[in-house]
Amino acid sequence: MKIALLCSGLGNIHRGHEVFARDLFNLIGDAVDITLFKGGGEAATKERVIDNIPRNAAYLDHIHIAVSPKWEEAVKEQERTRIEAETFAYAALKPLLEGEFDIIHCLEQEVCNVIYDHRHLFRDTPKIVFSNGGAIPARYLPHCDFVQEHTEHNLSHSARNKAFMIPHGVDLNRFNPQIESDFRALHGIPQDAFVVISVGTICYWHKRMDYVIKEVAALKDVYLLIVGQESRDTPEIKELGKRLMGNRIIFTTLPHDELPKAYAATDVFVLGSLFETFGIVYIEAMAMGLPVICTNHVNQRSIVKEGIFIDMSKPGALTHALQKTNRDTLAAIGKRGREIAAEHYDLVVLKQRYIERYRSVASAQVSLPKYSLKTKLASNLRNLIRQSARMIYGRAE
């Protein structure tokens, strides 16, 4: 059983999506024959860097989009992501054909569509698995043979005949409330201060870091730590933070391996987004023993299970939750969160589930479209339509 795991963003950008790809590869690499195809970074054993136009390339800064200024940055980001994924997918075709993989596991829908639509090029038809990291409903799913969902809620909206559920996982040894951290001392945070942490891209449109800043700024003496990749919104958001909170706010970008020390320096985790397909940062915070405050959505309730769920779109909601929840209650929620992480998201437990699922997928029967009476009639109908159009509009000759 040979597996190819494809993630165009890995090496180009750092989000939970890419963390998932790296963790999955590391998790099962000693048990199955898996090769990681990534969009950037350095080549290594069983890791291939695939050429592409990365989403953060300077030559994409001039993209022209005919949309409302309100949505311009978000749409440009979507277009950059599409270009990265599709150029990656076409460049990956050659090594995929050479590798003769049994399973091709794709993390981006554009990549999945390209690979699936070229299955006829392979000597032996591979099984195409899509990890639905965007909570795409069944009718909009990319072309694939199997779909991995990450929550029961998302599974209920997926393609029932080909979907399965394995949640994201967390390394409970790396993310452990017992680790020592000098993060407060390094960043000038008083040892007795109450510190809120939010982890995610420093932007307006999804992670809503501006909302988190305004809500925490209203609380006297509370510090805020924002850890995340920068975006085009970041300079304005940093300016807002410094204006409202002065030295009570710290912005930083950290390698994933260093995140535990940041979590360990804080008292409560907050994410301002109104929806997350999963949100690996939730379970990282829970594994660290931090109480989680997040949006009151059925998906987040199914992931976090025991946290503080509020309407993140409502001004004052986060301020109120932080103000009215006493420290003992927060500590109890954090302790329970560690137990939930161990019960549901321990990578050691999930490893066997992945291996068993891959074996099941590898043994499944898939087939390419075949010529039949149905395809013959469809082809004849298309030809009839084209001929009729030529008779009506003429030919361009």
C-alpha cells in the first residue's frame, strides 16, 4: 500500500491545515509507505517539494478583482490560494504517475479536482481521498472517491456514501500543562497577570483579531497574547492593539514546536472566528489545560464539548464572559479540557484509525467511466446540440 499525501500550502503558509498534513505524515510514517508532497520548504526523506506559484508570491500582489472593496482582500486571498493549489496539482502529476500510488490523499479541493480528473492517465487507478478542511457540503465537494470529515456535524452534511470521520489530533506529550515556560519573562508580562491568548492569522475577515482586541482591551490589567501568521490586515490590527492596550498586548509569530510555551504562559484561550471547520488550536489549548472561549456553534460545541460558548458577533460578549467567569470555574474547565483531549484527540489513538482506514480505502473497488448506451446517448445529444448551433449561427471560417 503506497500513499501520497498532498498539501500545496505546506512550506508556503502556516495554518492548522498545514499542521494537520505534517502531523499526519509524522504520525503514520513509520507504519505505512507514505510520501509527503508539499508546496515549499526543503526536500527530505519521503518528502517531495512540488513547484507551484505560492499564494504569498510578490508577483501576485497586482491581482485585479471586480468586487466590493469590503470583500476585496478576502477574494484576492481566495484567488491566490486557487492559483497555488492548481499549479501545484499539475506539477504533481508527473511524480504521482511515476510513483504508482494506491491512495492519493488531497487536502485542497482544487488539487483534488485536478488529480481526480486525470485518473485515466494512471496505469492502475488510484483511490482519491479528500480531507474536507473547509466544511464543504456534499453538493459542492470536489471530485473524489472518499471524503474525510473531522467532526460529526460536518459528517452529517457530507456525501454519505463515501464519507468517514476522523478528527484532528494533538500530541499530548508536546502539548502538556506541565511544561516549563519562560515566555512571560522574555516578553515582560508580570507573573501574576491574567493573560488571554488567541492563536491564528492576524486578520479581520476570519479570525477577527480586531474583535478580540477590543473585547479584552475593555478589561483593566488583563494582558492579551496574539500568536499567528501575518496578513495584509496585520499592520492595522497591530496599531489598533497598541492604541487600545499599550504594553498589555503582545504580537508574535512562532514555529509550531514553540507554541506550547506560549500557551503555558496564559490563563485562557479565545478564538474570535464565527465558524471553524475544526480548529486545531482548540484542542491544542485544551491539551495544555486552558479553558476555551469560542463561538456558540453546533460544530464548536461538538469539538470543545465543555467550554464557554458565546455569540462572538455580539459586541461585549467576550468581555462579559471574561469578566463574569471566576478563576476557579476557568481552572475547572481547563482541567476537564485536558481530559477531553486525551479521550478524543490523542494522536496515539488516532494513528491506528488512520492505518485501518487507509487499508480499507486501498482494498476498495473503483473504476473509470466506461463506454455504454448511456454515454453513447449523451455524446450523441451533445453532438446534435453543437451541429444545431452551427446551423443557426454559422461557422467562424
